[in-house]
Amino acid sequence: SIVYSQLQISGDLGDSFIALYAADEGIEKYLYEDRVDPANFCQGTDLTTAPCSVDNSNADFTNSNAFSGGCYYALLTKTEYSGEPTLANNTLQVTGQSTCGNGISRFVRRAFDLTYVGPAPAP
């Protein structure tokens, strides 16, 4: 019926906002940590030999780690920046999910991909 369809759509919209805010929270957290204390990510890695990747160990979305009630998975990859040893090309991919835990079958995901130049890992 029309009423059921409208209720289902409005529920998906609420879940969409939870997933969006969870992804946004993940981006803000990783950007803040990379700017304030870049040594936390890939310390001791020589980007001229290989890229470095760091994630938050939540790829299965079981850990509810966002204030929105959702959860997020974050992956930060650092690569060499045109021969400049103090800088790195950074790619931050964050996916937020509305409902988290084991065995969840109905959820909404929203994602952001961000590319920026930032500090290279400390040697």
C-alpha cells in the first residue's frame, strides 16, 4: 500500500542521516588526528619504497563507534608526494553505516572519499 511504502521510505531517510553523520564523524576524527599528531599514522614508513595504509579495524561494522548511533570504517592511505619527504598524498575513505553489530541484514551505508596533501610519516 502507499502508506507502507511512505513509512519505509521515511525510515530509510532516518537511517541515511545516521550513516551520513557516522561517515562524517570518521572523516573529522582522522583529519584531526593527521593534522594534530601525524606520527600516529605510519610512523617509520618510507613512502619512497611503499605506500602505507591504516584502518580502524571495523570493516565488518560490528563496533558502534559513532555518536550518531551508527558506525564507520575508515581507511587512510599515504603515498609519496612528488619527491618531497615532508609531505604525503593522502586518501581517506570512510563508510558510515546506520545499524551496527553481528547479523545485521537491513542497513544503509553512506561514504566519503577525500584526497589531500598532508604531513609525511615521521622517519
